[in-house]
Amino acid sequence: MRSAFIWIICLLVMASFSVWQFATDRTQLDADFLSLIGQEQERNQDGLSDIDAVRALLRENGRQAILMLSHTTDRDQLEALAEQLKTEISQIAGTESVTLPGQNAGRLEDVRSLYGPYASGLLSDSDRTALANGQAEQLYQRTLQQLYSPASSFTSTTLKLDPFLLMPEFLTGLATKLGPGNDIVTKIDRIYLPLIVSLQNDQSGSHAKNWVDQINRIITDAHQNSPELTIIKTGQIFFAVNEAATAKSDVQTIALIATLGIAIMIGLTFFSVLPLIGAIVVVGSGLIAGATALTAFFGTIHAIALVFGATMIGISIDYALHCLVVPTGKTGPDDRFNAIRSGLGLGLLTSVIGFIALGLSPTSLLLQIAIYSIAGLLSAYCSVKFLLPLFPAREVRTNSPIAAIHNNLMVALSYVVVSARLRLIVAGILIAALPVTAYLVPGHDDIRALGQSNPTLVSDARTISETLGLGGSPAFIRINGKNAQQRLETSEAVRQAISPLIADGKIQGAIALSDFVPSIARQKANRELVRNNLYQPFAPALAEVLQISLNTPDLDAPYLSPDKVGNTLPEVTTLQTGASDIIRLRGVSDGAAVAKVLEPFEEARLISPTETISAQFAEYRYWAYVALGSVLLIALFLASLRYGVQKGIRIFSAPAGAILFALLGGTVLGVSISFFTTMAMFLVFAIGADYVLFLSEGNEGEQATHTQLAVFLSLISSVLAFGLLATSSVPLVSDIGTVIAIGLVGAWFLAFWMTAPNKLTTTTGQAN
């Protein structure tokens, strides 16, 4: 009783600590799966891995949402409706800014002030080509035409810094490189207007859902007030909220069914609510301890770690069931725990070793899962030892439906038990086949296959991309280099190399930092062209027309550098990641062609966020396989030490064979063998090891009957808890459920078959 009291105090302290950590925001819950992956990668020379660059880019993209409004030919009404929507969206919590077409025009003077002192070194591609090819007279004639034009852009500052009006052409060329942007477009008798929303940084979880709900309400109201108005939307926040809602709905439904099923199962077995309460106490203690361990060691807990950790704690209900089916002995309630002590201890040891192996992989995500699971299982073990003896024992009703089904199954299975020698041969085949199958079964780590994107959102995103040129592929070219100028020079060379692909339509557009800020080498070359080919032959004539003296560009004057443009053009910050520059690409239809063009450039490479993240998860799957293989070898060694080599091989083959069945069955059913399904096989191993160890340790006399029933109850609860996930509409959840269901059924059968005596006698008295 004293030990139970101390353990209850410990649980209360752990629960209070976890609640305090979350309530005071000392521990954050992060749902962004990018935030905890890639941090363990070996750094490049610039200190930033590709996954870091991808994370930064996608995070920036994730802060943008696009609404495309379309109307008939009434442009004025469309713009008025857009202004009204802008006002309403600006008032939503989480909105940082809303931009409509033409509302950035006010920055023109700031841009002129920024670029004005460096105008002679800033040339558009067409002006540079004209000067290099001896066509400077065309630029002079253009200057004269603009001088006498009513819309002339000449000012006193222009006359002094840029008398040949080179900078306006540079800005026009820059706008062309930026491609389609925040402009009003007319197509097929309809007018399309983009409304671009910038979000605050903390839009995730419930904040994101609330924001999306209010946007949907505003769109619905706008449709009702103006039936001719059409609004479609795109942005990562819409996809994230939709997929989270779908997964949450599925999992909640499945959890409700599974909980009811487990409650009914326990009720039909014991005809009492006390065993159900005892099982809840054990599982709850595991969840509390797991959460406490994570909040103690990590400032940020990832949602994936919590979900998988809670799933692994599902093993703990097996511990409770094995204790609950044992009747109370003459000496007191502690007899129930003593009867299962050895099996429970071996099962716990095997599971802990498995999760320790998982935690040794170089990934913070897997480390969190391992710590959660280890702490939770240790807590569940302590609750079975200290708390379950406090519950009055309830005997299994011999006439209960569950017991009757179990007895009939045992009778049927008794006919398939063969000699120990033959089972040893089968065990060897299963063990040998597992690594071969794991090697041959292809992995599918494409993150696009893990979720179920809403068809309407996908269609809307495609329409916005095709109509306005907004959104689309986030692929980019990463430029490395020792310093900023070297990277700018490389970027300019790469920009020139991919220009034929842009002309051929294989890339719809590209924008680089070097477009905003040419390298000093390029600026110097431009100044030389302007001085030698434009000023020297035409400056005297232009000076006579303007009635002022013109200063020849000074090659030693200061040059424009990237650090000088950030305040005026904050968008250039998205073109830098750490000590690397990036060229953002739009509408890449032939990635292989882009990669081939980049082959001569050692410091430039094409990066696809989808491929980069998928490759990261492939590496995680590799480490999960390594950890799984390591723990299987440890389990084989321990089983051989305790039971001898031959019986140890038979016992070890049960969880190994269960994993093999899960791999083969999942492949046959079209399940993608990804990092997540590989993690599900850890659960198959842990539960399968429990099954076979309990049956091996409790196979004598009446205890064998209780142990077999407990394992059967564990199978039912596990299939209800995890197998029902296979019915989910979310591919990732469905794949995990399918793999677990196949593996657990195989684990249950192999555990019984490999541990059964040659002359099996069931409770009905029949023998094989």
C-alpha cells in the first residue's frame, strides 16, 4: 500500500509538471513536420543543409495565401468588391497584410532612390547587348524620344545620375524576370484579380483553423451578396487545415469505435467495470510519464512524436490485461503480478532495448519517440505492479462470449501444431527471409503520397497558377560560394545558362538575387560599356540638348551590394538562405533538363523541396531499419540465452515473422513502405515479442490457459486500436493501420504456434 501511495504521488507530480510546462508555454507543440527533420544532417561548408534551405523557403511560402477574384467585364465592381474583402480580411487575427494590384506603386520613388546612385552600373539585358554589339545610337535616340515625351521620367536627379535613362529599362527588365505578379488579368471575357495575403508567423494548429474558417465565411458571404463573383483560393495553410481536419475526424471516429470495442470486450470477459478502470489507469499512467519525459528534455515537442509515442504506449494495455485475467491466489492480490512477473519483465526489457536502439539514430524526431515510449512503458509496468493489486479481482467468466470464442480457436489451432523440429525449420526460413524481403521491397517515401489533398483545393491551385502565374512549383537553384560576390557571379552565369530553357517554356520564369543586385564585376563591366560605348560618343550631343554638363561614370565609385537593398526591397531576403543564394524557379516542367544545364557549375544545384524532404524521410526509414535489425539481433541473443538456441530461434521467429508478414502483406495490398510504416513495424515487433514471451513464460498448467486468453484479449484490443486505422481516408493513417493489423495477427498466430507443446491440450480436453 505504501508503494502504491508513493507511485500515485509520482504520477500526480508528473501530470502537474506536464500541464505546467504546456500551460506556461515552456514547452511548445509543433505540428510542422519540417521543423524537426534535417537538423542532424552533416552541414555544408556554409553551415546550412539543403533541408534547412527548403524549410526556410517553404516557411516563407507558407506565410502567403492567394485569393483570385473573377467577375464579368465590370472591372470597377470587381475592384470595389476586392477593396471590401481586403478590409474584412485585414481584420482577421493572424493577417499581417493584404495587397491588391497596383498598391505597391508607391515604392517606385524608394526604388529610384536606392538604384539612382548606381544607375550607370545597372543595365537591362537588352541594353547590355545593344552596347556590346555597337548599337549605342539606339539608346541615344531612345533617350531623345523620352526627353520630348509628355510622360517623360526626367527629373533633376535623373539628369544628374542617369541622363541616358538606363535605370527605367533595368527596372522594366527586372519586372519581366519576376514574371506574372500581382496584376489584373482579362481572359475569355472575365476579369481576374489577385488578392495576396501575408500571414503572421504563428499561424498553425487552432490559429490556422480559425483563420481559414473566417476566410471561408467571408468568401461565402461575398458569393451570396454578389452571385456573379467567383472566388477561389490557394496556399499551404488551406491544405494543412483541410488535411488536419480530415485526419482528426477519421482518427476520432476510429478511436471512439476502438474504445467502445475494448470496453465491450472487457465487459463480456469479466462482466465488471473494474477491469476496464484498471486498464485505463495503466494506459493513462504511461501517457502521463511519456509526456513528462518529453517536456523535461525538449523545449519543442513534435506532434508526430506525440502521436507515435501514444501509439507505442498501446502496448501497455497488454500489461494490464495479462494481470487482470490471473485469478487472485490464496496469499493475496500480489499473486496476480507474481504470476506474470517474468513474462512482463522480459517483454518490458525487449521493448526498452528496441526503443533505445531507435533513439540512437541521428534524428531528433526518432529520439523523441524513443524517450516517450520508454518512459511510458516503464510507468505502465509500475502501475501494473503497484496499482492493479488495489483493484478487487474479477474472475473471467467461463461462459463469457470472449472465452468461448477463444476456446474454439484454441481447438482449431491445436490441429496445426507440428513437431518442434519442423517448426524450427520454418523459424529459420522466416528469419532468413526477413532481411531479404526488407532489401527487395521498394521504399516509397514521396511525401505527396502521405496525405489526401482536397481535389477542390488542388484544382483551385492549378487554376490560379495557370491564370495569374502565382503559386506553382517551389523548386529553386542553390548557389554556394566563399563570399557574396562569388555567389552573385555564379548566379549571373547560371541565369544565362538557363535562359534557353525559359525561352523553350521548360521554365516559366526565374528570379535571383543577382537580378536585384548585380555582382561588382558585372556592375564594373556595365560602367565600362556605358562610359566607352555610350558616354564618349553621345554625351557631348546629349549635353548640348539638355544644356548641362554630363559627368562620365567613375569606375572607382562605390558599387551596389546586397546589404544595401534589404530595407527598400525586403523580398530579396527570400533569395538568401544563410551563406547561400537561391534562384527561385517558376513552373519547372523538365527538372532533368535544368539539372543537366547546371552540371558545369560546381557551386550550383537544382533543389526540389518535394524530393529533398522525401530523401530525408528515406534516410529516416534507413535508420529505422537499422534500429529494427539491431533490436532483432539482441532479441535473438537474449532468447537463446534464456531458452536455448533451438527454442530461442523459434521464439525469436514470432516477432521477426510478424514483421515479414507485415512487409509482404502490405506490399500485396499496395501499402507504401515509408518511414511511417517502418515505424509501425516497431510496434508490431514490440507487441509480437510480448505475445511470444508471455506464452513462453506462462505455459504451465492452468496458467497457460490464462496466458493464452490474455494474449487473445491483447490481440483484439490492438486490432481495434490500430487495425481500424486501415479504414481511414488519409493514406498515411490507412497504411499504418494496415501494416499493424497484418503484423499483429501474424504475431499472435506465430507466438502460439512456436511455443505450443508437441502434445497440445486445450481447456476442452482435446489434443492434436
